[in-house]
Amino acid sequence: MSPDPRRRRLKSPYEKWHRMLREFAGNVELDPVLAVRNEFLRLENMLLWGMYYEKNERLKLFEHEKERLAVPASRMKGRTKVHVSLLSPSQIIKYSRTAAGRKYTSLFPRKPRRLRLPFIHLEAVIRGIAAEHSAWKKQQIFHEVKKYFPEVPAFRVYDILYDINFWDGQKNVRGLPWKEFLARFERVTWAGDFFSVQVWTEYGLVTYYVLFFIHLATQRVFIGGVSPRATAEWLVNMIKAWTDAGSPFGPDARFLIRDRDRRYTTEVDWYFTQIGILPKKIAAGAPVMNYHAEQFVRKIKHECLNHCMFLSEKALRDTLDAYLAYYHTQRPNTKFNGGCIIEDATHWQREGDVTHVSAIPGLLGYYYRA
């Protein structure tokens, strides 16, 4: 298809600089020995990279080699530094995660493994577990038996439970079922949880804890606080400030779903009741009961925090604020059939030019019609 002659060809803004560069390259005189040496080094690098490309490998440098390259690279200025980077952004984030993992290595000796018992004691152990935990089901008893008899099959445990007249029927549940409670009181119920973020400071790698709360009906989220020392006293002081300045939960809040974190002490629960909120503690080992909060942690970590490396607390707070603004106004939510939590006229506008906005540059963005 031939181009339309009436269509005007766009002029490149860099055409003048390209012409000057061609004139300079044609008039400049280079040392012939230096030019031959540079050409040899260029071809040698191309051959080396080609060998590694054929083997599907990467050229890896040792630490002393990187140190030798870093000495002349540190004296470079301007845009040439881009071509001598020894670490990519992904390598820096990987190093940060490795350093964060080393923080939690225990220096104490590990607990000795439990001795394996002979199978002749299997029935006695099962009887003891069934008597001690009468409300357990057969699957829970089987997992407990596996701690003492790792090689025992499930059918053998179930046969012994049948022989000792263990009845695994549905227990009578008193009160309101949990799913029905969430569906009935979602408009007056909030869920809260903590998640941790690693921040590089002048003292090294510091773990910051972020406390957030999410409303079950509207999915609105607000950050309660960010601190490297999130203790029970810190929680109490924060709730006291809410008592004086007004509760961020709103006047209709009645329940707060929380996990069994040690920071939620009896004193913390008492202060929550003073602002009109009754804490509802989930069962042990059942994070699915607080799935609203768990899903938000996965969203913010997978979409934002796992791709960032923070060098200050201010950078962390700014990123959290930017993500919450994007989460409330632009991120599609399955609870609203793909709509947003907070919408305005721009969400449904069908006329105008399409404009792109970066919520977090290089990471999150959205489009709208202006």
C-alpha cells in the first residue's frame, strides 16, 4: 500500500543533532593505533557475549573482578555510567531480600526431633489423642499421629478410629455460623491485620510493621500506623488518639475481625470497646476467617511492595499513600463487578482524548478520557 502523498511527514526533533554528529564523525581524526585497538576489543566482547548466548548462560563476574571494574567506573560521569552498571535493579532487590532473610536466622540450637515410636503403640497413641481432643475430626487426628509415626498410612489410622467407636459426625454448632455472620454484618464490620516491609536505613535493614483496616462491605482501606516497634503500647496510644480526634472507622462500626497476634492484648481489646467496636478473634490456625485482610496483603505486596526497595520511612509512607489512592479510585474490584470503590464522572466518560497517568512511575498506571 503506497503512502498518501497528502499526508505530511513528521519531522524528527533530533534531526539537527544527528546531522551535526555525522559531520563531526566525518571530520574528526582518530589515532589509527587506538582505533584498531578499540575495534579489536569490540569484536572480542561480541564474540564472548555470543559464546555465552549460544550456551544460554550469563557472563558472571567474581567479587574481585567487580571491584576492579568499579574503580574506573566510579570516575565516569554523565550517561556513560548507564553502560557500566555492575548490578541490575532485580539483583539489588534480590540482595535486599536475601539480607532480610538473614535477619531471622536463629542462633539457638534446634529442638531435638521426637523419637519414633514402634507401631505396637499406635493404637494407644490414637486413643490418647482422641480422648484429649474430643472435638477433633479424623483428619486432624491423623495429622497429629503423623508427628509420632511419619510412615503410618491414613487408612490404618481411620481403621483404628472405627474399631474404638470414634464417631466423626457433624458436631452441633451453637451460635451464628461464621459465613452468615460476615454476610449479615458486613456493613458494620472491619478487619485488621499487620504486614511487614523491609527498609534500608542508616542503621542497616530495619523491619517496619504496617497496621491497616479494611471495611467488609465497601472494601475501603486505611492505614492505622507504620512503625518499626509495633507493640501493644503503640496500639494503645494510637487508639487513645482516635478517642480524642474521632474514630476513623466511622459511627456505624460495631465489629473488628482480628487474628491471634500477641500485640492484641486484653488492654488493647478494652480500648477498642471504648470507641464502640467489639473485637472478634478468629480461631487458631484459621486465617481464612480473616480472608478480606489476607487478600489485601497479597494485592499490595504482589502489585507494589515486592517490586520496590525503600531507603527511608518517608519513601515507604509515600508509596503506601500512592497505592491506596490507586486502589480506591482506579483498581478494578471483583466485589463491584470490575468497578472501582470510589468512582466519578471520568470512569464512565466515553468522549475525549485518552490520557495515561502514572500512579507509581514505572509500576502502576491507568488511563482515562480527558
